[in-house]
Amino acid sequence: MSAEDEAQLPFRFRFDDRTIDASPGQTIGAALIAAGHRSWRRTRLGGAPRGVFCGIGVCFDCLVTVNGQPNQRACLVEAAPGDRIRTQEGAGHDDLAC
């Protein structure tokens, strides 16, 4: 199998210690929705669940932590093999002032 063929194969990443299947070019948000997840962030005030709202990167409802990097928009970031995605609680880290 060529490297080009291999690049088109489905792959997996981890979401909160669960394995998620994804396809090349698929965003994290699309893969999570396809796997049946509808929310993956909790608001700072009240802990309300959030997921994809606009789907085009305008809002910030779909924020996740990707490989230790908080505040990544799941609707924009392409999933990659072996990624470690975590539910984001609130602002993602204590020193963020929003």
C-alpha cells in the first residue's frame, strides 16, 4: 500500500478516554457528532453543555482541548491519528480572562 493510499484510510483518536473513528479531512466536531456526541464543553458559569452551534468558526461553543492545547474550535480543527481530545471545562485554563 502506498503512502497516498494509507493517507486516505480511516483512523482513530481519543476523546475523554474513548476511541473515536474519523476519516481524513474530517474535523474533530464532525467526528464527534458522527460518533453520537452532541456536547464536549461546559460553560464557566453554570456548567451548561455546549457543542457545535455555528459550525463555521464564528462562535466559540465547540471549544475542546487538543493534545493539551485548550480553546481549539472543534468545527475547524481537523482530526489527526492519535490525537488526544478532552472535554473543555469553562475557559480551558485558569489564566484566561474571558
